[in-house]
Amino acid sequence: MELNLVATATVTIKATATKIWHALLDPETIKRYMFGTLVTSQWQLGSPITWEGEFKGKKYKDHGVILDLEREKRLRYSHFSPLSGKKDLPENYHTVTISLATQGARTVVSLSQDGNHSEESRRESEKNWQAMLESLKMMLE
């Protein structure tokens, strides 16, 4: 039986939502906190998004679509990785949601990723996303 487990990660950053939002959409900044990944998108609802790079010694080119974009509040996109070994079918895509919530001089960045088909894949996703968010925090503070 395949499951749909949700991976989550959260970090509080001493930075404005404006500064964090810029970091989430700027390709040069993304490279610095997302393991050297080159991200390409027009950052508009319905536009494609791609990620290219190398992870654990393997080259990848992942893709998806921008599903929701609310400036300085929420970014949501679909994501498919050929490295998963699965066919490029809708049921094999993840949906990633990144939400920003201002708390005084800090911003809470919360991330969720659905479509994890095992507890092991959910834990691995959480570990990777938490590492990415911690890298974002270190870069911005």
C-alpha cells in the first residue's frame, strides 16, 4: 500500500518577509542555500520551474509548475525528480508549499512536501528540507 506522507520543516529567521521572499525567488541566492541548485522560473502562476544540479554525486534536472504565489506569504509548486526512478506521471509529483509568517522582527518559514510514499522517504525529505532552511537562515542572518 502506498502512502501520502507529508514532510515538514520550519525555521525562524531574523529577517523581514521581503528579504526572505527575495531569497526564495532569486536564482543566484537560491544556489547559495539550496546545495548549488540552478533554479529557473518566471515566477508566475502556471509557469514552469526547473532545478538543475548534482546531489549525492548524481546530476539531476527536476521540473514542476508554480501552483500558487502570494507575495511575501506563500509559494507553492509541483515537483518531479527523474532520480526518483518513477515515471513522469501526476501521481509521482510532490507539492511543495513554503509559507512565511511575520512575528515582529522575525519571520517563520514553514515548508511542507506531500507525496512521500514511505516513512523513510518522508524522513529523508524532512532532513533535506530542514538543512536547506537552516542554510537559508545562516545566509540571511
